[in-house]
Amino acid sequence: MRFIKDAAINENGLVFNPFTGDSFIVNDMGKTIIDYLKKNSSVEEIRDKLFEQYDVELRVLEHDIYDFLEKLKTYHLLEQENDKHKGFEIV
């Protein structure tokens, strides 16, 4: 899955989807996830990198990533191969 290339995100976390006109604000972790998605990182790679950067339990981090990806899907900001998140299973 990839963040759509025409969407914009600024240094303050304002995300704009030019196709729908929707915009919203993301926090630092959301910005970081989007940056990794733009680099075509897998969900597993994103999880591993964030786990190194943030003081958080792995299970909580995986849940937060999953929730954020679902929100990006809701706002039509992801180009996907299929509807399943690759890399880890949320338990």
C-alpha cells in the first residue's frame, strides 16, 4: 500500500487530498507513517522503525498503526493492492 502521490502533507501535519478536497491534521507519528508509506515501506518495516523511535508497547503500536491505516483508507489516501494489511496480524 502506498500514500497517494498527489496528496500533500506539510511540516505541521496538515494533510490535503486534492481529489476529494478533504484535509485534516495528523500528529508526529502519523506524519512519520505517511513519510514511510511515501517511501514504499512495508507495514512491518514501518512498525519496526516506529518501535525503535517511540517508547510504546509493540501490541499498542501495531493497533495504532492499523487504526491509522484504516483512517487513511477512509479518506481515500491509500493506493492498495488488496484490503489486508501486510506485515503483522492484530491480535
